[in-house]
Amino acid sequence: MTVRARLRQWRRRVQVAFLRLTGLSRVAEENYLLLAAIGVGILAGLGSAAFMYSLRGVHHLFFDSLAGRLGALGPSAVVLLPALGGLIVGPLIARFAPEARGHGVPEVMTAVATRGGRIQGRVAVVKTAASAISIGSGGSAGQEGPMVQIGASLASALGHRLGIPAERMRTFVACGAAGGLAAVFNAPIGGAIFALEVITGELTPAFGAVILSSISATVVSRSLFGNYPSFVVPRYDVVSDVEMLFYALLGLLAGLAATGFIRTLYALEERFDRWELPAWSKPALGGLMVGIVGRFAPDIFGTGSETIQGATWGTLGPAWLLALLVPLKIVSTSLTLASGGSGGVFGPSMYIGAVLGGAFGWLVHLVFPTVTAGSGAYALVGIGAVVGGTALAPLTAIILLFEMTDDYRIILPSMLATVVAIVVTRRLVGESIYTLKLRQQNIAYYAGQELERVHAFTVEQAMRKNLPAVAPSTSVLSALSVAVQARAPALPVVDAEHRVIGVVSMDQLSAAAVAEKRPASLDAIMTRASEANILVSDRLVTALTRLSESDSDALVVVRSETDAMPVGVVSRRDVMRIYERVLRRR
């Protein structure tokens, strides 16, 4: 027996002994998954701490120590800092973990969709180092993307060691993603909802495991950093009912900003991919461009948390200056990530929403001071709206805003603005900032879950009702005329007692009508009832299987095996219409 085989055997014995000791050997597999999810959350919380401490250390190294050594360049020294960070990050990612480039969440989703959730363990280490250097040296990116990918890779590694089944790995990876996000923002509910909305795409089956992981990660994070909201903000209220109109308008602007962010990021990614330069050198080039922007607008460096805080307090202005920061942040973040740097898009989305909302609020309060709150309230609502618009995740945006600010009174306008922003983004882009990359790679990420929902449909929901029936002695031309007038894909063929004896489709009628030797009646061309009947209560997948096995393009629907009276017709096109409708629904 090899050493590896002995280790696997030993690990299995330890698992069995632990389960027997705790009495968990008698419980269901779901409870074992819940226990493992707690372990994932603890790992994600520790990973979050490692990343945060690394980020602080790198930022001090670049902006305090290194910037001081470049003092001869004066204020222009900051131009070189992101480029120097890129020179370190580029080779690091290219050599050890190419998956660590970019904003992380699409890479996690790709692993779930194409590799059964398998993420190399080294991704967590490389992502921690690369993101800390990218952001700490001045790159414009957020903390959540790295932590989602770090948490997911730790969960994947632990899941494979524990022998988590492949069908459960999607949930397990979502547990790691939830723990990572929850630990960064001190938001256990928001982290869980993000993982369910974005990573798994559904809210119910995995909720227990994901919420436990999110809670345990938050406990670890709070024990290390304290229990404080991400942003301390004043208490805001809706001043008047008229103000809801302004919040709806802000949602429209937020949707446009989210659309601009998504399109700019992917346009620059395509541009950098086309440049024939070594992959390791591109982050340095992107960093240099970011440094040039930051030379004149230093607020765009890093996560921009201080700017977000200032906007929510209404201490930043005037409006034109805040509005100018919107395109500058979009461009700088896109340059950082498109060039191959490492970081997230969640934080920049919050930044964009804060300054956009602050600028808009500054203007409306100037014009309508008696019916509107201060600009800080609009900055808060703008955060949720742009986050919701970029991620197409309304629950995540709304709940995270509440948890990060510990203020629920602004939730109503936030809900309105977020929904409007999502509608705008769906209309203009059709994909979130995460799923667009998967769509470009022809990965239908949510297709498997949607197909499961399609399978729940019954034949009754797809069939066509109240269609005329014909007798087997009817001529081909007469039946064709009846089908055309009724716009029917097929007609039931019935006997004298109106019981189904077969079905004849439009294709069969059309072919027979132009045949050299036209059949005298339908009896010669119809598909017999033994092959063409299906029950009204049968599942749609059963109809599709029957159609694939039949020579006909349609089936006659009957109520039961003993009741042969026709109640409708379901065609291949009717079935596929339901499939397409559900798969297009996001």
C-alpha cells in the first residue's frame, strides 16, 4: 500500500471515529454537510484575517516606506506605485495560479460549472498575496472578490479531503464564498445571500449550510477585528413621499453607471488580451495607467473606503467633483483588473454608488431642500443600487446595505432604487458583471438549475387546448385546411365515440398533400394512439422523451389511461418554447 493510500485510509478512520464519538454517524448526510460548513466558515474567517493583515502591511510598505524613498519625484511618486505592484503581481500570477487574475468571482463560478467545484489549494495563497499587493500598491479594486475566491478555494480543498460528493460541492464552495464575504463586511446574512444568489443561483436548498458557514466566519472576524459596522453613518429618514421619485431617478442613473462599469471592464479586458505583450507585464502597464489617473485624483487608489464614508456623511462636494469620480473610478478599476491585476468589483461598485448618489443628492437637496434628505442619504441608496445593478443580486444589495450601516430606515428607498437599477442593467447588458464572462465562454451557468425547474412543468402547462378533431376517413386536403384555420401544429384523430385513435401533424399533412400518390385519408398517415397519447399530468420531460421516440411532431393529450377523450395537443415546438422561456429567465 502506498503512502498516499495509507493517508487516505487513516483520514477515513479519523472521520468515522469522530462521527461515532459525536453520535453523528447516525444522522443524515445533510447534517454532516452542516458540520463541515462550520469548519469552512472558520477557515474563511482566518483567511480573511490573513488577507486583511497582508493588505495593511503592503499599503504601509508602498505608501509610507517606498513613497518616502521616491521623495525626489514629489507628488508624482504615486504614479509608479501601482506599476511596481503590477511588476510583482504579474509574474506571481503567471507562474503559480493564472486563476488568481481578475476579480475572482467568475473564476469561482467557472470552476463550479466546468470542474465540479475543484479549485487548486494554491489559489488561496496566490490570491491573498496578489490581491494584497495589487490593492495595497494603489490598484483600484475591492476586497470582496479576493475573499470570495480565497474562501471558495479553501472550501474546495477541504471538501475534497472530506470526500464531499460532487453534487454537494457547489454548495460547499458557496459556503466558502459566503464566509469570505461575510468576514470582510461583518455581514453574515449578506454574505450568505450573496453566495446563494450569485454562486448557487437559488435560495432554498443550501441555505442552512451557507448561513452556518457565514456565521462562523463572521464570529472569527469579529474576534480579531471587533464587532463594528463597515461604515458608521448618520441616521437618515425619508423626508417626504415626493422624495421617492428622486430615489427612483437615482436608481435609473445607478443602472446606467452599472452598465458603464460592466461594459468598460470587459472592453478593456478585450483590449489587453489583444495586445501582444507577455502576460506577466500587463499588470504593470495597467498599474502605470492607474497611477497617472491617481496622480490627479488620489481618491481612486485602493478600496476607496474613506471616500465612501465621507460621501455617506455628506461631507464631500461639490456635486461636479463627486460626479467626476464616477468615470474615474470605473476606468481605474477596469484598468487594474483588465490588465491582470487582482481584486474585486464589489468595493468599486460601492464607491461608484456612493459618489454618484452623493452628487445627485447634493443637487436635489440644493433645489428642493424642504422635501429631500441630505446628500448622505442618497449616497447610501446609491451604494445599494449600483451594487445591485452590477451583480444583478437585489437581495444581496439591500441586506448588505442594512448590515454594513446598521440602519434599516433607508431600506425602502434602497429597495426602489435597486430594483430600478437592475431593470436598467438587464435591459442594456442582460448579464451581471460576474456572469458576462461566463457567457462569453459559452458557459450557461444557471442552465442546470433552470432545467431542473423545467422538469417540474406538466404537459398541461404547455399543451394547446380547444383544437378541432378529425375522423380517420377525412381527406388529407380537408384536414390540412382545418389545421391551417385553427393554427394547430397537429390534430387529434378520433373515432365515432370521440375517443383518440391517433394524431396527425402539420408536417405529415403537408408532406402527404404534395406527394405524388396522395393518400386517400388520414388513416394511412396518422400516428397511432399507442405511440401518440400522453397524460395531461405527465411531466414535460416525459413529453420530450416520447416525441424523440415517435415519428410524429406532436402528441394528443388525454386525461387518464381510461379516459381517451382528447383535451389538447402538445407539439415538439410547444415543449421547446417552455424550455427556452425558462432558460432565458434570470
